[in-house]
Amino acid sequence: MKYQFDFTDKIVLITGASRGIGRAIAEGFSSLGAISLLVGRNVEKLNETEAAILEQGGKCIKIQADINVVSQVDTMINNIKRDFNRVDILINNAGVGHRIPSIDVTEEQWKTVLDTNLNTPFFLSTKIAKEFMIPQKCGKIVNTASMGGFSGIPMSAAYSSSKGGILQMTRSLAAEWAKYNIQVNCICPHYTKTDLIQEAMSNEDWIRLVASRTPIGRLAEPEETVGAALFLASHMASYITGTYIQIDGGCYGGGF
Ligand SMILES: NC(=O)c1ccc[n+]([C@@H]2O[C@H](COP(=O)([O-])OP(=O)(O)OC[C@H]3O[C@@H](n4cnc5c(N)ncnc54)[C@H](OP(=O)(O)O)[C@@H]3O)[C@@H](O)[C@H]2O)c1
């Protein structure tokens, strides 16, 4: 087992597991023995993720919660404490974004993006670390940043700011919590075929443009983000913390 991925009975809390990248990551963990705790607001979509995992013989628990509502997060943590009394891996994946000219962005829109993509992942990480990972003397946190955290994206200032912020948050928590044997890292996907970019994907010219600027020549599939998340959450990444893996089809951090 020394050089194998094995997540048997690991408790993996995955936000935004109802669809897209989070669902793929949850399927990945559960296929390797983990018990995936699937967090999202949309019950029907959570049911679909659950059905896919069960069909593959995996284990999971659905948790319907809005991660930006403190009372719902606290209830979720209390229930995890009651049922499992541990969290081995936290995947801060839930995310939102808007494509709006910056001069038209409202304070509410800005705050929703920053809350979902940066503020809540910070406070969820601190609660999970305090309640479970520090007492159990181990833990892995994988944050879903973005190639948009490195480069500016027109009409997505809030999104890009949140993703730049989570990269910095990752480095800071990694440095602070290394002494507790908690490793904190990021995955940074490039454009990936999910609902998040559905509007952009309806534009054939945009898809061609992205493909032409991506050495691999196409957008990513959600499943192509899974390997990096599993690796960073595994015992084989025990000396890796405060860094990120780009899943960028060869763009080398350039983005656009
Ligand atoms: N797709 C891309 O091109 C791309 C590129 C780089 C990075 N990313 C990042 O990858 C992550 C996953 O995105 P995706 O592409 O898979 O998007 P997606 O298909 O739109 O999925 C977003 C997920 O986040 C959940 N979510 C959003 N707000 C939530 C809230 N307040 N409470 C609970 N769950 C919430 C959604 O669940 P419910 O709707 O059920 O609440 C859903 O499961 C995000 O952090 C995103 O920024 C995506």
C-alpha cells in the first residue's frame, strides 16, 4: 500500500459535490474506498451524484447545505462529529462566478463570489481543522483555485480576486498548520466543461479561441481534474504543502 492510492474509509468532505468538478472528485474518492460527504444545495443533483457513486459500489452521504449560511455549516459539522467524529480530507470546491462588466457589478454580486470562493473556504477550513484535524494530528485540505487566480479575466474581477486570494490563503494555512501535520494545497483547473461556463460554451467562437490558445487544443473534462485532487489528498503527497497543481492543458499559468 506504500505506493498506492488507498482512501479506504477516509472521511472526505467535498463542497460543491452536486455536479461538475466536485461530483467527479467525489466519484474518484469513493471509487478508492473513501466515504464522500457530498455538500450542495440542490437535492436532485446531490441524488444524481449519490446514485453514480452507489452504482460504482462506493460509499457516500448527502449533506444539503448552503455553505454561506453559518447555521447550516455548524449543523453539518455537528452531524459529522456525531456520526464520524473525524474529517480526514476537506475539498473546498464549491464556487460561483459572473461575467459582468466591472462597472455594473453590485456589492451583493461581489460579496457572493468572495463569500463562496474565499471567505467560506477559509472559515470552513478553520472549523474543520479546529474540530477534527488538529486533535487527530493529521489532515489534508485541497482548495479548488483556478488558472484565473494567476491572470486577470475581463468581466470577472470578483472571481479572479477570489481565486488569487485562495492561492494566498492556501500558502498561509499550509505554513501555519504544517506543525499539526495538516497539508493544504490547491488545484488550478483551466476551462472545464461544467455549468459554471455553460454560457461561454454556447459560443462556438469562444470554444475555438480557448482551444487555439491551449497546447492540448481543447477544454478539460471534469474527470481530468480528479487525479490532481486525489494525489494532493493522498499519503504520497505528505511532503507537499502550500502549493498548487495546474490542470491547464499546457498553458503554463498564462491563461487569458
Ligand atoms: N469549470 C471551469 O472552467 C473551472 C475552471 C477553474 C476553476 N473552477 C472551479 O472549480 C470549482 C467547481 O466548479 P464547477 O466548474 O464544477 O462549477 P459548477 O458545475 O457550477 O458547480 C458548482 C458547485 O458549487 C456548488 N455551490 C455553489 N454555491 C454553493 C453554496 N453557496 N453552497 C453549497 N454549494 C454551492 C454547486 O452546488 P449547488 O448548486 O447544488 O448548491 C455546485 O455543486 C469552483 O470552485 C470553480 O471556481 C472551474
